[in-house]
Amino acid sequence: MEDSEEDYFCEMTSCVMVKGEWIPVDDTEFLNIEEDLQGYDLMTFKYKGNNYRSRVTQRPRQDKVEV
């Protein structure tokens, strides 16, 4: 069986870290973005009523699948 291109690529989403968990940027309230000393994007945001600051990274999308 031949592998398709879809087997190698998945949709990615921008995420930030909150208490050890990756949270999609779309689920946060954006407050500010800047660049840290290493050149990474550092985002300040509000999540569930609290302010956080985290590097932004690309992660595979973890959509909920209905059964």
C-alpha cells in the first residue's frame, strides 16, 4: 500500500504553555507579544481569568473527535 502525503502532514496550531499544558492561542485572550533574547515569540495572555506569559510554539492540532 502506498502512503499518501496526508499520512506525513497534519494541521498545526500555535500554542502556549499554561501549568504544564499546551493551550491553543485561539483559546486565550491576547495581551502582548514580544521577542525574547533568543528570538522566540513571547506572548502575554489571559487564560481562565489569570495572566500568563509563554513562548509560542507550533503543535499538532488536537481536535476533539465525536464518537
